[in-house]
Amino acid sequence: VQLQAFGGGLVPAGGSLRLSCAASGRTFRSYVMGWFRQAPGKEREFVAAISSGGGRTSYGDSVKGRFTISRENAKNTVYLQMNSLKPEDTAVYYCAADQPISGSWYSHLAWEYDHWGQGTLVTVSS
């Protein structure tokens, strides 16, 4: 599956932004989808994940209650709604796809995801 993330931009603190990730191929609905972010000089950080059917979600502690992940399998698209944005949310945001083999339904570890989009930059001004 090939992924393309878009929707990033410059937004003031307290504002909102919605990222989208479009996937190619007919197997999108079989993947767990995740969002990660990477700020300059920092490691890639888990943001959110959603199960293949959309019934389960998980969030990183830093975004809980502010971000919402969702997906539309009919459109091969996953979204990340970001509200109450903070300057520390500034990063390049990546979408990723995974097909967990065993254990938990999702992973928060970037290296376990098989497919990645190119990233979209989100800048939150103070």
C-alpha cells in the first residue's frame, strides 16, 4: 500500500487542523493505520492508531483528549483531527500502515509499521 499525507500548515496555538492520509490499493481495509510525528532533533513519536475496521483507537499520552483518529475505508483514507493545538505539537506528521501478526491489535513502535507516507509539516505558532 502506498500512502500520501496532506493537510499540514501553519496554525496558531489553540487552533485546529485536520490531516488526511490517502492510500492506494485494495488492501487498505486490512491495515491498522497509525499517525506518528517527528520534531527536529527528536525521535519519531507515536500519536494515534486505529484498527482496520475503525472500531478501536489508541492515542499517545501527549495528545489524548485533543486529537481524534478516524478512517473511511470506502475512501481509502485515514484522518487525524487535531484540536487545541500547542506549539509543542509542531512536527512533521507521518501516516503509516501495519498488519500486526500477533499480540496487541496495534503497535506504538514506528519500526513495526511496514508502509509510510512522505510526511506533512504542522507548525503551531505561539
